[in-house]
Amino acid sequence: MQDFAMIIGGQKIAARQSFTVTNPSTGAAVGHAPNASQADLDAAVAAAKAAFPAWSATSDAERQGACEAVTAKLAEHAEELAQLITAEQGKPLNGLGSRFEMGGAQAWAGHTAGLSLPVKVLQDDEAGRVELHRKPLGVVGSITPWNWPVMIAIWHIMPALRTGNTIVIKPSPYTPLSTLRAVELMNEVLPHGVVNAVASDDALFNIGAAMAVHPDIRKIVFTGSCATGEKIMQSAAATMKRLTLEMGGNDAAIVLPDCDPKEIAEGLFWGAFINNGQTCAAMKRLYVHDSIHDAVCDALVDYARGVPMGDGLDENAALGPINNQKQFDTVSRLVADAATKGRVLLGGAPGEGLFYPVTIVADLPADAPLVVEEQFGPALPVLRYRDMEDAIAAANASENGLGGSVWSKDIEAAKAVASRLECGSVWINKHGAIQPNAPFGGVKRSGIGVEFGEEGLAEYTDIQTVLM
């Protein structure tokens, strides 16, 4: 079993204490992660701050080349990192699992490397010239979750690098190992101090909370729960940090009556159950017109029965366990309640260890906890509607607004419904298909700011206007 280290100033640094990371499929220990202290965080921030002047002074072409080198390094070690992700996160190697995650990480890294924010000329005439410049912020603090540990780390790190910032990243205590290793690999091709990584179990010292108030961190980028994001926003106010917060979602999908249930069953299933439902932009509520409701339920159940669940290291598994006991208990509570109020069509009872079977529940009331709360696991409520206005109102009756989808053979009709959904991203005839050139972020309590594309890149900069 390997001991992992913090990466500070380009060096592997052992913490005074460590904690054990376990495999959610088996409960076996995977490795020991460093349990950082305030002094360790201060050292990482100091290393990033010291590296910033030289890194921010590099040319746009130099930074692009460095980002391309990082992308190549990820590709070179993709299988190693995928194995590590599966061991600590639980998702299968195959299908939409760890190898898929590493493919996504490379795609985002490569696309971000090719982006730029050139000087924009706002005015150039006899009265004068006005230019808009984008300048790096300084030290960026990144706080990442346990569901996509390497890919989301890349979402945070690459735009910071590309715009001339330096970074300190803090991964989830459930999945720190793959992130620590990825940052170690990055430091083989980057100047020391540009990307640093610290970790903790958050029991004795909460690094994320300390990052939010640290005077030398100029921006926090966070992916995680609404409750934690709100605390970060409050704490960051004292130092006026820039913020990008991608928080929870309770995504609704609306199926129009012209759909063929068998044709859409596979897309609906993976829209809801990708990564075992442990995805912010996964489908969490499914609204189906009364005329095809039962047929959609039957098609979903039939498809779900054929999807194998098992240990992530089993090459045949398509779904793995829930990552941790806390999330397992949340899903168990919501499904147990739903079983008393609706009709369980599939699953409905906890499995062995942290394995929870795919669960589909129909005929729930609108105020059922499984409908109102974000389950973040393998349980999907299917809700019947008769009037489109009621379906849209129900879909929008959430404090969250991350993603949504509309399913129909009539694309124009689907677009008309999609335009009325209160969410940051909306898909037609698919769900959760994020991509690196499309800005992604939430409305309402699902967050502030966007990621991806030029719009996401700009969030790592300050604007300076030059008037001549």
C-alpha cells in the first residue's frame, strides 16, 4: 500500500499525519494520504505566490505549450490514473467509468490549451484607442469533489494555468490519491510551484474552509454541495475573492408524448445513472406524459435489468458502488421514504456493503423527498404529467437550476419547452452531455459563474482597460 505525499513547490512533502483511503467496492485500504495542517497550506500558498510573477510573465505561446505538455503527460499515464480512480472512487474501469473519465480529462486539457483571450480593441478612432486586457489573478484555490476526481481537477487547473495563474488544489478526502498523483505528474513538465496539492480528512483541520479565508488566495473555484458552497461564499467575502461555484443540481427531464419509449430508454438511463447517479448534472427527476408514462417505465426497467453492477476492477461491470457511507445513507433514506409513498418498479433495498441497486420509483407526490432533494445516487423518480404547463412548472419548482432536458421527435417543440426551463444547461434528446467548448454553470442555488470555453477562461482573469 502506497504512501502519497503533498506536492508543494514541485517537491513531494510528507505531512506529519496521514489518513487511510479505502476502496468502496471492498472496504480494503488503497493508500495513505497526507493529512495537511495550516502550516502545510500556508507553505503551498507561499510556493504558488512565489511562482506567480515568473509564470504570469510567460508568453501566451509558452503557456499554451506548457498546457499541451500537461495534456500529453495525462495521456501517457491515463491507465495508471484510471486504475487509481477506480480503486478509491469505485466506478468501473470500463463503460462510462474511469477510462472514460481520463478520456474526458485529456479532452478538456487539450481543448483548454488551445484557448486564448487576446486583447480586445473597444475603440480606435480619432478620439483615441481603448483596449480591454485580461490579466491573471494570482493564486487560485481549487476544491474538488469525490465523484470525478481527476476530470474536475483538470476543469479547475487548466484554465488557471492557461491564463497565467498558479494553483493550490485540495481534493476530497474520499478520493485524494488520483489527484495527488496527477499533480505530481504535472510537476514533471511545469515550473515548480505553479501547481501544488494538499489533502486532509477534514476532521482535525478543514483545508477548504482555511482556503476560503486565506489572504493570499485571490480566487476559489469549487465543485460540490450547495451547503459548502454557501459557506465558501460567505467566508470569501472578507478578502473579496473571485468565485466560481458549481454546486448541486436536481435536474429535471421532460418527455413529450410523441417519443418512442424503447428508443429513448437507453439515453434516459445513462442520463440518470451515469457514475451511478453520482454526478451533479445527472437527471434527478423524470416527467413523462401520461399517454406513454407506463411504457417509458417498462422500457427503463427492461434496460436497467441488463446493466451489470459490481467491483470496479471487474472489466464486465458497468456500474459500481456508492462512494461513501454518508451518501449511501442519504440514498437509503430517500428510497425508504419513497417506497411508502409511491410504486417501486425496480430495486428499492440496499445491497451488500456500499452497493445500492438501480432503483426506479413511480407515482410519487411532488413533495416526496426523493423528488425535492438531490439524491446523488442510483434512484430515479418517474412522475406523470398531463398538461405541459404543469410539467414545466414542476420542473422549475426547485431551488436548484444546473441542468435539464427535453425529449421529443419534434425538435422545435422541444426547443420551445427547453427555453422555459430555469437551468444553466439544457439538452434535447440527451442529458448531462457536457463538453469543453460549451459554457457550463448553474442558476439559482446551483452556483455562480461558469466553466469551460472562453467564458470559463475569462473567470480566471481581472479586466484592465487601457485608454490612450
